[in-house]
Amino acid sequence: MTEIQSPHPFQALTPSFIMDAVESRGYRCDCRTFALNSYENRVYQVGIEDDLPLIAKFYRPGRWSDEQILEEHHFCRELVEHELSVVAPLADKTGETLLRYGDFRFALYPRQGGHAPEFDNLDNLLILGRMLGRIHQIGAVRSFQHRPTLDLQSFGHASVSLIMERFIPIEYRPSYTAVTDHLLERIGEILTESGPVRYIRTHGDCHAGNILWRDNAPHFVDFDDARMAPAVQDLWMMLSGERPRQLAQLEALVKGYREFCDFHPQELRLIESLRTLRMLHYSAWLGRRWEDPMFPRTFPWFNTMQYWGEQILHLREQLGALTEPLLTI
């Protein structure tokens, strides 16, 4: 007997449902909806009659609690109150930012135009460093009470356990086990050797796709992964290329950052560990979402023999990176 799979919750997000949700907040849609590039949640640009379009973000059921979502919203609005260019959720007439329609929680945002920043441009990195310094100056004022912390257990051990239990082919199991055991052990040693590290409220996923560059200024979007983390978590993803290039990029970032916030050089020891944890977490994220029909369509290369062979190779290279001399400023 063939098992009948129940439809994924996001399949209920038809254009009609999306417009009904937006109109339930007092807006009048012009029947234009456009899906934006988002996988964890579902995000749409929705046309509004006689006004600018809005961005509607529908949260993945079961991922975050209401308290965690609201904590993210409050952080974004706190940053906006300090005149930082962060795209924060709109509040309704009662001051609510976390909205509900049917079985979904959603939020509405103003549309922000722009393009991905050029991380090879050192002047851009200086500006980005200043912006992150201002964000972290506010982020360090208090801690998240409900949102998670970026740590070795959740990003490392839990990710490896999920892949081992559900995805890694038996042919690659010994190799994957050996390399991840070494990686997790080495990261643990580095965290211990680094001594006490200050954890602050961060964007958490500060890559080029979450920064819109316009009018020679960055506009930060999508704080969905905001969490407690070392400040350098929001810096290292802007570094690329060979070591000399990364050093120049880092110098520009930190120069701008220090105009508004102290930077602790010992955090540089964490860059390759954070990169490794992101790699492990990314594979586990794909695995956790594999029952969402969008994921097999969008990431058809995941969970193939070729993928796991290349992944193990990349992890071995990363093990070597953990022993290389640190970037210094």
C-alpha cells in the first residue's frame, strides 16, 4: 500500500490566502504577489493599492516560539529607534508586530530596495564595520532571554548526530565520523584556549544576501537567525579570498567597527571554528527541512553520493584550516 503523505503546511499559502492575510490588517491588495528568495520561511512582495508594496513574511510552523519571534522584532525596532538602517516589522494599530491569519503567524515589512554589497571594496567594508559597530553597541546592552546561543552543542554535535542518524550513506560513515570527531574535538579545544568570550545579541546570519546596498549605505534585513554569539560572528562572513586579501578586508571592517564599539582581538581565534560550525549546521538544516517540497526541488544535489564525498573533503580541508596561523590585526 502506498503511503499518502500529508501536504506541507506552506502549500496552503496560495496567492488568495496571502492577500487575505494582508487585507486582514486593513490594507487593500492590488492582486500582485511575488515570491521572494526564502526557504526557511516564506516571503512575498504584495502590491498595495495606491501605496508602496509590502513584504509579507510567513513563519515556518514550529520553528520559533512567539517569545523568540517577538524578541527578534523588539531588537530590530530597538535598532531603528537608534536611527540604524534595519528593516524592522511594521506594527499594527494596537502596536502588534507578530500577526496571525488562519494557522499562520506572519509579519509585514516595508519594502527596501538595494543590491548585495561588494565585499571586495574596502571602502564598503569600512562602512559596514561602522554599521556593525553601532548594531553591536546596542546589542551588548542586554541579552536575549528566549532566543538561542550559537554554541558547539547545537551547531556542532546536534548537527552531526542528525546527519549520522538519518542521512550519511553507509559507505561514507567511517570517514564522516572520523573527520567530524576531530573537528568537534579541535573546536572544543579552541573555545577553551580562547578564554572567556563576550556573547552579545547579533544578526547571526550576516552574509551578502541579508544586506541591501543602496545610496552608498547598507540596509540590514532578515534577523530571523538573531542569537547570542561572539561579535565576530557578524564579521567573518564578509571575508573571502586568499589570506592577504582577508587581512585587508578584516583591517577595514575592524577599523570602522572600532569607531563605535570595542573589538576584542581574541575573537579572531574563533573565525575558522565558526565557519566549521556553519558548514555542519548547514547540512543539518537541509536535512531537517527535506520534507518541505521546496528543498528537494531547490537543492537536488543534497544527500547524493557526490555531495557527501565532497562534503567530507571540505571538512578535512577545514580541519587543516583550524591549525593554520590566525588572522591578526
